[in-house]
Amino acid sequence: MPMTNKGNVLSDHKKVGKKFIPPIIDKLGSTFQETSWVKFSIPELVWIALLNYRCGYKDGADLSLSLAKATKEVTNKNEWYAPLSSFSTLSKQQKQQIIDILKQKGKHHDLFVGLIPLISLYPKFPLSFIGKVKKPNKEEKATYLTQMKSVLDKIYDKHTKEAIFTQANAIYICFVLGKLRVTSDSSLANFPEIENYPNTEESKKIAASIRASINGFIGLDIGGTKTDWPDYYWNHGLEIDKCE
């Protein structure tokens, strides 16, 4: 990308060394802990990426938001409910209440179907309570592994369209649940324009802010909470299939 375009895209960011810090993160100062996209953020957001992959961007976003809203309704907590670790402390009763709400809204079946590969392959998947599945046969396991590999391949680089839409879904959940508000001069103020990424300069600017923000938000959300899910995700992945 030409330097002039980069300047436009990151025009509202503060440069610290070689990094460009978006205004929303700059205002948080030292209250957030930046985390690794690959090591932490991918495991935390992979369920959203899988829903997008299996259901399409529109329905994937709708289903992930529906789950987040149902979870907040049940817990009445000011949580993000985009990172998977935020679902790890739910009680058995709360899980059933979430399922009941999703069924009432007509979202449960599609959400369950969308998440089957993760439910089938990862016994400790935090959203496995959404539905039970039988042990996959050889053909089913191969299909699920292929799909999960494809999802991971598409989001491993956080600049790809698939990765940006995964991160955008997570940020949108943050907006809807009332955990994020931005001023009119923020690049995120015109958030819906992200739908046109990467075809417009405005969408590229919004994507840059999303990329720079997402890891800090995850660090802020789960930074002080001990969670085994990210390590389990990668370690178990090596157990069920070889690393490529």
C-alpha cells in the first residue's frame, strides 16, 4: 500500500515507535494489556469466524450477536461475550436459560449447526453446551478438520477480509451490549462502512482501527482472568491433527 494511503487510513492514530495506536486505545492508557492475535485472539474469536464460514457473513454476525445478547440477559453482567473465555464461568442453570432464549428467538438450531465442528473436535469448547453431538465418524471428522483448517488459514493473517469481519463482529457485539461508545471524530463512528472492506478508503481506515483495538480489548476483558482455553485450543489442535 502506498505511504499516502497508509497516512490516510491511520490519520487519526497516534504513532508510538513503529506502532499506530487508535484513539480509543490511546484513551485507555495503561488500563489495557495488548495480546497476541495468533496466540490469544484467534482462539477467543474462532467461533465467530466459524459461524461466518458456515453461515455467511450476515447470518454469522446475527447468530454471534444473538448468543451474546442472550448471555447478557441471563447473567445481567457488563461482559463482552465475544471472547470464548467470557462464557467459561456460566453455571449449568444459566446455560440452559441461554438455550431457552435462543430457542424462543429461533436462533438455537442455526447456531448449533454452525458450531458443530468446534463442538465435535474440542471437548472443552466453552460453547459446547449449545448442543450435544455424537462422536464423529471418520468421514465427519475429516470434514470438520478440513473446515477448521480453512477457517484458521483465512484468519491467521488479521488483515484478510475474513479476519477483519471476524474482528468487526466482535466489536459490533461490544457496541450493542453497551460496552463501547465512540466520539463522532473516531474512525469507528462510521462503523457500518466496514461492510465494504477492502474496497473503500473509509473501510480500510475503520479496519485499521479495529485491528489495532481488538487485541487490547481482549487483553482488557480477560487479561486479569486465568483462562486455559487459548492454550487448550492450540495444544488440542496438535493432538487431533498434525501441524502444517
